[in-house]
Amino acid sequence: MKYDELDFFEFFESEPFYLFEKEVGICSYSYEKDDFKIYASLSCYEDCIGIVISYKESTVYSGEIRNIKEIKKFDTDILKVVTDKNWIFLKKWPNIGIDFDERLE
């Protein structure tokens, strides 16, 4: 999986939290806006990311995306997750959310 830590830092506006030693390759990020929160747990060696979106402590979306080829910043407020079959867009503006699009290329 190809990704840039700076893209995650800029999107989540924070440093990662490592669940174990950094070398294990599992870290988490979170971002809050108003009553919404997005939490991402990235596993570099398994090429997957777990995502939880909540509103006022209630889960709105929870899922795991596997077989990731690349994660990159699409623009200031969007991370684009590329898999074999989909483009997944994590958004933080105007609202926190996630969009799934079938990959056309």
C-alpha cells in the first residue's frame, strides 16, 4: 500500500497514535467537527483501513476496507482510498462522510 504520512497528518490535523511499536505498522487517527467524529485505524502491512464515523457517540458507519493499493490526499478535505474495484473518498467538509465509487480505470 502506498501512502504519505503527511497526507494523513494534514487531513486529520493530528499526529498518529500507534497501538503498538511504530514498526508493527498499525496506527490510528481521529478528527472531530461539531458532534461528528471520524476514526481511522491503518494497518500498513495488511493493506487495510478500518473506519468509524459517529455522531454524538452513536455509530453512523463502521467498516473495513481491504486490498488497498494507495491512499492519497484528493484535496484539502478529502482522502482518496484506491482499491482494485473502488475509489473511496473520506470527507471532512462540508460534513464528515464517506463515498464509494466504482473504479472506472
